[in-house]
Amino acid sequence: MADNNEEISVINHLLKVEKEAYTLIDEAVKDSETKISLVRSECEEEFKNQFSLCEQKIKTEYEEKLSALSSEHDSLFNEYKNNLTNQPQNKQAFNTLLDKLLFASE
């Protein structure tokens, strides 16, 4: 009978140790989840900040390049218009060429 009480005592002690281990593990899991949540929110905030900075940098570069290309385009187009405007016109030769091309069969 003494062996029986000793076995029950050992089993009760092991159950108590297991319950304490479960409690420790549960607390550790909750603590780790809290830490992970905190770090995740900090990382997400940092990501948003870095993403916003990159986005702003790319947008600024885009606008600068667009402005430069637009200015270059306007300059080239105006130069082309000026060349066309200042080009001497020989209306008589043009009319002769048209008559020759359009009415060649007559």
C-alpha cells in the first residue's frame, strides 16, 4: 500500500509539474505573440516610411525628366516651325510641278 501511495504522490507531482510547464509555455507564447505583433507593426511603419520616400524620389525624378524632355521637345518643335516659316517659297515652281504631276496625261 505504501508503494501505491508513493506512486500516486509521484503521479500527482508529475501532473503538477506538467501543469506548471503548460502555464510557462502559455505565458511564453503570449509574450512572443505580443513581441512579434509589436515588431511587425514597427516594421510595417518603417516599410511605409521608406516606401513613401522612394515613391516621392521617383516621382520627383519623373517630373524633372518630363519637364526637361518637354522643354527639349518644345525647343526642337519651335526650331522646326521657324525653319519652315523662314524657308523661301517658290510658288511658281510648285504650281508647275503640280500641273506636271496631276495633269501629265493631258
